[in-house]
Amino acid sequence: MRRFAISLCAFIGTLFVLVGLGASAAWAQEEQGFKGVLENKDAGDEPVSGVTLTVFDADDKEVASTESADDGSWELLVPEPGEYRVELDVSTLPDGLVVRTGRNATDLLRVDAGNVRNALFPLGTTVNQPDDSDTADPSSQSTTPEDECVVDEETGEEICGGGSGVLGMWGNIIYNGLHFGLIIGLAAVGLSLIFGTMGLTNFSHGELVTLGGAFTYIINVSFGLPVLVALPAAVILGGLFGWVQDRYFWGWLRRRRTGLVTMMIISIGVALMLRYLINYIMGPNTERYTDFVRQSSIDLGLFQATPKKLIVDAIAIVAVVTVGIVLMYTRAGKAIRAVADNPSLAAASGINVDQVIRWVWTAGGALAALAGASLALERGVKFDMGMQLLLLIFAAVVLGGLGTAFGAILGALIIGVFTQISTIWIEPQLKYVGGLAVLIVVLLIRPQGILGRRERIG
């Protein structure tokens, strides 16, 4: 036993050293700046090459300049993090083409270390801008007047027409909140089921979300398969990874009667290892799929949405309804609920508790992968995307009631909506504060969560 323990420690230590060296090498190669693709929107997204773009610092000094390639792509790197603006030289545009927003330069944009962010200039034959005096950043506008098109510089979405006025603004905010809440909810259901059946607070669940985006990206980009094929394949791989985790790691710890606090600390180590392993493989920059990068929004009356958002919403709703049906009306679901309610009594009743937990880990991995792949459709894939979402996933689980799948969904929707609503009063960079503030208020009134059961202490 002592030799085994020494060998295990040596193996884990060597693994962390290798991952650390890989992460250090990746950090040493960090680059920051701007990138984009120039396309003629009025000619079926035809690439536009030979256009000059220049980046300036906050003091209006030129930092770098480049020309768009044959496929319309361009990239400008800056020497250090800071605030910069990108300017397109309209004199180098082909005859008849203009920037559709009427703006050939961005506002000052913050660039962080290792972040190559999008700066998009949609091209066409006409300018769609209602007011020359409007100097607001297009990426910050929630609504657009009829026939105006603006581009979200973070997600690459082109938003056109509809949803104007106060009613349209609130419609867009609430819809975006529900959309974001559904993505959080997919991951939160798996985390809640794992906690309910096993009692583990799994801090590595965020990395399962990242793996969903990473699997989809690798299958889409490296193997050249379309996203519509890569996404379900990534969900299957996520479920398989969840099964392998429990079969060869967490199940082994359970059989050795490892305490829950110890396992929680181990999950933090697993999260760090997976996070920087993904960083080593994919690099520190945000990567995007080859499909569905930029889409025009559809005017649905009270709000606007891109087709990919509507598809993600439909898939998420189907997944959530399926989980509910399985939990309520199937033998496997009844077994999961029995194990969550009382594992010892469930085992005495003939239920294979280990097998049930393995089912839950498989489902949790698949749902987390679906959440990550869906989120990456809008924001791209980055090694720490799951870590950034983890706090909101925990908040959704606690708000809805620990160990309850339906509570996790309800909590996620509330968190998503209030996160978006908070951007009316605070900076978008601080929007997660709004969702967490709601969590605190609700728990002060109902400590067990919205759908959680009151427990007697003492």
C-alpha cells in the first residue's frame, strides 16, 4: 500500500509538472490584439481582400497596420494589454463598397493579455445608419431602428431591424436572459443531480462545460465536419468522459470511503489540471467554429434573435423536458430519485447505487458538454470559459434548491434574466453581480432555495 501511495503521488506530481510546463510555454506565447473578416454582405458574404486596417493606442499613435488576406481575414497584434481602436482605410475599399454601419473606426476597446478580440466592419453597397450624430458603440446597443444593422463585436452577430423603443429593449433583455439561463440550466441540472446522488460539490464541473466547446471545435476545425455533426458528437464524448470519470476515479474514491470534503478538494485539483491541459492543447486565445460565426437577427416583434440562438433554445428545452420525463416516469429516474433521497435505503431495496451514480455522471457530462458547445456558438471556445460560468452554475443550483433538477432549471432562468436586467444600471462587465444579488436576497428569505425542502437541525 505504501509503494502504491508513493507511486501515485509521483505520477500525479509528474503530471502536474508537465501540465505546468505546457501552460508556462503557452503563457509565454500569449498574444493580444484584434482580428476579423471583411465580407461584402450584399454579395453573399464574398471576401474582400487588400483593405488596409490600422490599430491606434489611446494617445492616437499608430501601433500596427495590415491588409486583409484573400479570404478577407485580418489580424493586428498589439505589444501589451491596454485600450486601442481599429480604423479601416475606406480609400482602399473596392469601388462601390462602404462600411454598412457608416463607421470606419471602433471606439477605444480594452484588450487583455492573451485576448485577440473581434473588430468587425460589415461591408456592402449602402450605408444603413439612421443618424450621423449617433456616436454610440454599436456593440453596446440592445435594439436597432427599422432597417439598421449593427454588429456585436464580441459575438460577431449582425442585428438588423425591429425591437425598437422601450418595449423592444425590454423584450431583447428578457429574451437574452432566458436564453443565457437555459444554457446555465443545462450545466446546472447535471451538477445538481451529482450533488443529490453523491453529495459531492464538484468544482471541476465547469471544465466539463469547456470540454463540450473544445470537443466541438476540434471535430469541426481539425476533422472538417460541420457543427451540426460536431455538436452531437461532442455531447456523446462529454457523456463518455463523465462515465469514465466515475468508473475509474470517483467510484474508486467512493469504494475507499473517501470523505466528501476531501473529494471536494480533489475536484478543485481536477479542475485545475483539466483547465490548463485544455490551455496547453488549444492555446489561450478564443477560437471560433467555422460555421454560424456571423448571422443576421430575425425580427420576432418584441425581440430579435439569430437563428442559432433559436436553435440552441429549442435543443435546450427538449433536453430539459427529456430529463424531467426520465426522472418522473422511468425506472431509471425513480432509482435516481431514490438514491438522492436516501442512498442506504435505496441500496437495501436492491438498487445498485454505484450504477445509478454512474448514470448521473454520464448524463451530467453530456448536459455540461451541450451547454459548452451551445455557449461557444456565440462566444467562441476558450480554455477558461467553464470556470467563468461555474459561479453562476453554483448560484442556480443553490437558488433552485440543492439536489433538485427542476430547481436548478428555475434558478438558472432567474439568474439569467436578472443578469441581463442588471446591465441597465451597471456596466456589462459587472452584470453577473445582478444575478448573484438575487441569490442572496432569495436565500435570506428562503434558505433552502425556491424548490428545496426545509430541513430540521438538531
